[in-house]
Amino acid sequence: RSMLMEKERQEIVDYGKKMSSAGLSKGTSGNISAYDPVCGYMAISPSGLDYFETAAEDIVILDLNGNLIEGSRKPSSEHALHATIYKLHPDARGVVHAHSTYCTTFACLKQPIEAVHYLLAGAQTSCVPCADYATYGTEALAEKVSEATGEGLAMLLANHGMVAYGPSLSKAFNVAENVEWVAEIQWRTMCVGKPAVLSKEEIDVVIESFKTYGQVEEGATGKGGY
């Protein structure tokens, strides 16, 4: 029988495995979603299921108010966090939430990720902010995220992890990987001394340059991998 959002379900399965393989999340931590503005539904990974044992039919379909539309599994406990991102950023089509090591380190310091390297421009910002702490999986956490949201495509969650989003799931995943790498460089430079942080103006130049970087197809936004 046909399932709602079949393409998105398969993408979530594929990127779940990638997230695990890339070391962005340990065990069953972290979760991924995709949003279809036409039907207004969100496909999201199930709660506590190993990424390598998750099939397309295990993916859960919800509306942005958390109502179950299709699926037999319990959805990720963070579904309110994902829904909040789609409500705040109408252009977002994919969200990746991870407990990646270096982003989580700074989230536990309640310290933003700064432009210690120009690749932070991939997140469309010169600074990834940190939202205040609230218990995981709660509406309170979703509220903290909406209070801290900025122009960029990523955010830290205090004492918890990170969240990245984008115009596609592949872009959201790319942002998550980029921000985690910059967080690692920030940590390493801080171990040695005081990192030299690039200015907003310098990062804006890179953001502009990235729009035409790589194989930009006609009509594409140029927001692919860097």
C-alpha cells in the first residue's frame, strides 16, 4: 500500500545512517525530519530505534501541531522542536537534531559557535547562538528555540546538543556537519590560545560567494555542499 511522503521517509532512513556513520550522534540519540508544505505534514524518525534497523515504514507522519497522521511507531520525543523550526522558518524542508561532540561541548558551556573558520558561512551566519536550557522533548524547549532563533541555519541547545535546518534535508545535514567541524576547530584553537574570529562583514562576503560555488544548476539556489 502507498504511504504518505514516501520519498521523504526514505531520505530520513538514509540520512539517519549517515548521521550515525559520520559520528554526529551516538546510539539512538538525535533525530531527523522532513517537511512537505503542500500537505503541511512532517515526516520524522521514530523514538529510540537504531538508525540501521529503521525502514521507511517506521517513519512517522505528523502535522505541525503534533497530531499523528500516519505510522505505527512512536515519533521522536523531539517532534515539537522540529515543528517549531518549520513554523519559524517557512523555507525549511529538513531538520537534523544531533548530540554531536563538539557542538554539545559548547552547548554545555552555553557558548555560541563563532566564525573561527570561514566555513561557518555554510550555516548562513557568523555566529551560531545557544538557546536556553529546557527538558528535552518538551514544549518549553521548543519555546526556548523560538526565543533564540536567528538568521542562520543552526542553533545550539544548552546542555543538550545542536539543531540544523535548510531548504532540503541534504542541506540541513551539510549544515550540521559544517557547524560540528567549526565547533571542533573552535575548541582546538581555544586549547592553544584565543581564536581569531572573523567579522560579520567577512562572513557575509563568503555567504554571498557560496551562492555561486560549485555546480550550480539553472534555477538552483547554490546552497549545496561546499
